[in-house]
Amino acid sequence: MSDMEHYASYFSVGMKVGVVIPMANAESFRDWAIIHELDEDLVTLQLSRDQLPESIHLHVGQILELRCGKEGEAYSCRAIIVSEGDASEVLLRLIGEIVTDELREFYRIDAFLPIKYYISKEQHPEALEKEWSTRRRQRLDDEMNRKQQRWESRLNVVGSDLPQERHQIVPSDEGDEQDSSWDSIIPLAANISGGGVRIIAHHNFAVGHYVPLEILVPSPRRIVEAVGKVMFSNRNAAMSGDRESYNVALKFIFIDERDRDAIVNHIAGIQLQRIRQLREHFSLRSDLDFEDTASGLISGWKLFARKAVISIALVSAVLLVYGYFQGYMTNPPKGEIAQTFEQGIKRYLERIGR
């Protein structure tokens, strides 16, 4: 399929589309428009208003974003303005590719989690929802029964004579801490949020395929039952081995809101832990830098004092040498001939009575 045919499969004349216009302050102005004409990758939009706000300006060469919906999914594509008509009409050329316009309602994080996924022949949403609900209810009942048995065993060990009504276990949807079936599950590298998960799978799921999931959330320990819809799936060329692997992104279609909250809380806990570790790292780094600075200052003062002492010694030596030669030039020492001559003059002056 060519790009032109690809665009035509998502956009059509008369379609209402969202328009995202970038602003000078790095924000975006959102409006809607009707596709008035469509010719391959050229789109003529009829804007919803005759006059845009004063802070919004459209000009040739400006890149906008068009958003549309199809079969319950949202998509977006970039477009560049190639011509301006009247105040409410603009001609765009579609550029780039059509991408899934996923609203990031949840924070995403990379983590290692034990995950089970199943290849289901059932692909009808109503039947899948019923199976998911039944499976989750059965798991919760099994967990409650195990907790009841564990509590009764503890009472038998201590010989408690508490009233029977005190022995009742309140139904809970918390994860079963004694479920050992997950011990052999190797955690997968996953990018997860409250809205979905991306994993590396050994099965190439088709886009739009429904996949039953079980996710073990470790803190607090909880088994999450969900059904995900494949948003994209492509071969993972970065991994080599005997088995093919694929990057698969799944959007949660059926999930209990308490299970979704458990995922979100787990993500928040991981993020807080990472922030705490970063703070400790930078705090330790600051302490080390302070110690290095203090040590450097002390070493610098020692070096300065050593240089000062050496400089003073050199200056003193130079002054002594200069004084010696200055005295030598002013009153140089007399030789033997000069001393004999002076003594002879002195005796002659004494002889003539001077």
C-alpha cells in the first residue's frame, strides 16, 4: 500500500478531524475542522471558526497535527501548510506516517514483572469479558478458601477456643501470598502503565487480537487478571536466538479498577524508590566533592607555604651574595704589594717627623 492509499484509508471528505496548532509559548491550541477536499496527500480543511484567536497564527510552512478516529481507535498524522485560502480554509500536505494517538493518562515505567499471556481462539469481546469475570471471581474464591484453611490450621495449632464467628474470613481481592505457581515464572522486561503493557513475546499476535493476561504485582503482592488488545506487534530484530521474539503492545480492555490501582501504586512505589536512590547518590556525590574540595584546599595551602619558604630562602641568599659583592667593590681586600707599599710610606712619614 502506497502512502497515498494509506492516507485515504484514514481520512475522507466530510470527516471531522481535530487540529493541533503549535503556539509560540511551546503550548498547543486545539480546534476541529471538516475535510473539504482530499487529493492523495493534499487536504483542504474548513476550520470550525472564521476567525482564530489573536495569539494563533497560520502561515505557509507551519506544521500542524491532525487527529481522527476509526473503529474506536484514535490516530494522528502531521501535516504542513502549503497554501492559505480565506480566513477559515487552509490547504495541507500530509507528511510522515499515521500513528496511534494514545492518550498518556497513566505514567509508564520499565520494570521486570512475572507475566503470563495466553493465545485465545475466542475473540468476541462479550465472551471474553464473561470469561475474564468468571476467571477472576474463581481465583478470588480460591484465594479466600486457602486463607480460611490457613487461618483454621493456625487456630488448631495453638488450640484456640475462640467463638466460631471470630474465625470467619472477610472476602478479599488481595493477592494470594501462598500461590507457588508463579515461582517458576521468569519476570519479563515490560513497559507498563495503568492503561496497558508492552512486552517481548514469542508469538506474533495480529493487531486487534485480544490476549488474556495474568500479571503478578509484587508490592503489594497481587495477581491481576486482564484482557489486552494488541495495538502493534513487530519482530524484535535486536534479540537473537533460536526462537523468534516480537515487541507487543497491549491496551487493557477488561481490568478491574482495583487491579489497575494496584499497578499504578506499584509504579509509583518504584518511581519513588528511584528518586530516593538518585537523591542519595547526589548527596553522597556532594559529600565527596566537599571532601575533595577541602582536601584540595589543604593541599593547596601546604604547597603555597612550601613555595613561600623556598622563595624567602632564595631571596635571602641573593641579598647575602649582593651584599658581599657590594662590600667587595667598596672596600676590596689589599694584596701583599699594596700592603708593603703602605707600610713603606708609613715608615717614611714617621722618619721625616710627620
